[in-house]
Amino acid sequence: MRYRILATGVTLGLVALVAVQARQTRTGDSTAVMALTAMDYIQIKQLVNRYAFALDTASRNGYDYADLFSRDGVFDSNTRGRVQGRDQLAALARGDKKGPLYVNHYIMNHLIEPTADGAVGRQYLINISHDQNIPSVGPNPNQWDLVGQKRGSLDTVGGHYEDVYTKTPEGWRFRSRRFVPSKSGPDPASATMLKTYPVRPDPTDTMPTVPGGLSAMDYIEIERLVASYGHALDSGYGTTDNGAAYAGLYTADATFGQSTGYAQLAALGREQPQGPQYVRHYLTNHVIEPFAGQAIGKQYLVVVDMPEPEARAKGIPGSIFLGGHYEDVYQKTPDGWRIRTRRLFRAQAQ
Amino acid sequence: MKNPKTNVSKAVVATLLIGIGAAPLVRAQQKVTGGSLSAADYIEIQQLVARYSYAVDTHADNGYAYADLFTTDGTFGNTKGREALAELARTTQKDRGGPAYTRHFLTNVIIYPTPEGARGSQYLMALDVSEGGKPSSIVHGGRYDDVYVKTPAGWRFKSRQLYPAKIGVPPPTAKLPPSTRR
């Protein structure tokens, strides 16, 4: 009897193993990779989202930036060369120091591939400079009248990062990070895509690992709440009232800037230029932290006035209208996560 | 093929023209009834969306890396099927792809469960990123609306549609500057 149970167990195990290998063969190499959980992906994304804040503000004298790297971590780029060591990395960040309200590095398209001893990843980078002296628009300007004002520009720096991540006792860190400037070329054959693997299910997907912490689903829902911000404001989610869609992202007693409560927030939303196909508010680098049983977060904003199809056909480019960062408090309600308070800090160099 | 504009496939142009008239067709964000996604599902779909930019910009695997992000009957706009999608990827920014080419910047990624799988949207910022010191520029932008399905090989795009940025009708008191309509 015991043998039969054992044999059944072994058989089931083999079947499961074969199934896993079959799937890996389809998606990537069958060599053993470290299966990552949703929380691993989230923490690696959070590491990258902290990068821009740490570099642009040089907070803690550059050591917030340095401490994103493992002890032997390396940053490498065409302009800076190879930088290794905590003090050297902190000095690199200080060299870029533009003050606590400076925003410049907009990072998107984060791809992650598990490896045998950690993970590798890539993202796109575009650097955007926001004008310091913005022409006065007078009190209560009609927001529609301001569309198209140019108040910033793309830098000549853009391209992608190539990273190696390692999981340390303190969390995920960069073992190496390399910036590669964008380059168009006739050599598509040499492009290799990162591989995909199934994400490993884990109890922490829905349950925080520490009391007062956030589960993977909490992070995912807060990410989506903030990612919805532009959609709600600019197009109303396909509804005809962007004010209601916008105010619906907040708790009933929430505050954004000078506006408090549903009615004021809805009115604020309705003042903004909008349309079913309108896109204007681009948010990225979203940092999320558990805080006193709820959550806080911050992210970069760039408001872009895109050329419409007719203008694009004439080769007219889009323009940068506004940039800065938001700082938020999120609250979990019976209907899901909502914004409790939000403040916009316009980009400023020190 | 000397004028980059002609590189855009006719299918894409057709898609854009259709998109302009058909604004809020289906929006992922509206109240969804039924369906649920695990944390792993959300992450896998996020990764699918991130792969899109690399596949289209690098032209990896001669466009098939792009095509294989879709189901076998998957559509981007009016382009349907593996061969047509690979061709689309190869001819988008023809002669400009490559392993380090970055053009399609996506953010505001939202994903919602549906009874059949999932839907989602993102914002696109298509940039001409500086090469050799030339200024970078914003070429165009818009919103992708997607339908995803989970296949035995993982999550795939069942359909993907780009709606180019287009401002709505201003209230009577506002006077839109000529710069936006151009």
C-alpha cells in the first residue's frame, strides 16, 4: 500500500515535471531558471521606479541611488563609462543633482526575464527637460486655451537600459545596469528578445508577508489606480463625463491641490481638455510603499500635446506642456484602492 | 521607400482612419462583470505589453517576434494573422529597426479581467529619439485598446487597436489655439 502511494506520488511528480518542462520549452530555455513570483516582479519594478527619483534628486547625498545597487554593483554608459562602488555611484548621482523637485528620467516598457540566479531586464529611457520660466497665464485660465503651449523639450538622451538583478537579504538590487543610446540600424537579425516564463503563484499574491504590508494584488491594484489617472481625466474611460471618472479615483473626502471632495474634484476634471480619443497625462516611475496599514506613492508626470493625425501628416511634432511629480496617499476602501490625497510638484531645477 | 511616411503600411493607415470615427468602441476600464485574474496573470499580461515595443522596434526574428505576441487569429487594427503581422513589423520603420532602436514608449498600462480573459489599454508616445546629437522629437501618440486571451503558451493579444490622439470639442467659451488643429 505504502509503495502504491509512493509510486502514485512519484508518477504525479513526473507528470508535473514534464508539464512544466513542456511549457518552458515553448517559452524559453528548459535550463533551470529561478521561478519568480508576482512579488519578485513587483519588487524588481519598484527598484527600477526608484531609480529615476534617486538619480534626479540625488537624495541622501546620492546614497539612495548607490543603495539601489548590490555591493559589487556596476553602472555603465557611453558617456560615464563604468562606475562601481558605493561612494563612486553616490558621486555619480550627486553629479546630476538638480534638487528635490527635479524630474528628468522617464522610464517605461520594463521587461523582466528570470535567470538561474536572479533576473535580467530592460526598459526604455527618454530624458525630458521642463522649462523653469513658464509664462504667466493669469488667474483661472481656460485650460483649453493653453493646449499646445511649449514648456519643455526632449533631451538628446534616449535609449534603453540593460540590467542584471540580484536578490539580496535587503531585497532586489542592480548587479549591473548599462545604458545603450537609441540607434536605428539595418541589422534586425541580431536583435534578441528576452524570454518569458510563467510567473510562479505564491501565497503572498493575496496576503502580505508582514503585518501592515501590501500583497502583490495590493501593488497591482494601486499601480492600476494610478495608471487609470490619465485615462479618466483625458477621455473619461469612454464615458461622456470625465469629471465623474476622475473623481471616482478618489475617496469621498479626498484632496488634490485646492480641490476637496467629489463635487470639487469632478469639476476640476471637467475643466480639463478632453475627448474620447484624447491622451495627454503620461505617468511613469510609480513608487509604492506600505504606510501605516495603507500606502503612499509617487510618480513622474509629463503632459504631452500630441499632434493630431492631420498635423502629424505634415510632420508637425508634439510638444511638452507640463512636467513634475505627484505624491499620493492611497486608502483601501470596500470598492478597492483609492487616492486619499494627491499633490503635484512641478519640475524645478535647484 | 525614401519618404519615411510611405513606410507605414496601408493597413496601419486604414486602421487609423477607422479609429478616428469610432472613438470609444470598447473601453477596458468600464465596470466589468465576471472574470478574475491572479497576480501572476496581471504580471504576465504586463510583460506581454512591454514586449510589444521591443518586438516592433527591433524587428526581432524578422517580425515574427512581434507576430508571436498575438493569437493565431490575432489582429492589430485590420492586420490579421501571423504572416501579415510579421510583415507589418518588418515594414514599420523599415531600415530603422535594430537591437538598440527605441521608438514606442508605453505607459498608463491598465488591465481588467473579463469573463473571456482580459482587456487593457495603454498610452503610446512614439518618439524619434536623438541619434548623433540631433534633437529628439515627439512623432505621434495615442491609446492602444487590447483584448488578451490565455493560450497554452501564455497570454497573447487577441486584438489590439491604436486610437491616435485627438482632442474633443471644446466648450463654446474656449478658443483652441490654431497650434493644436494645425
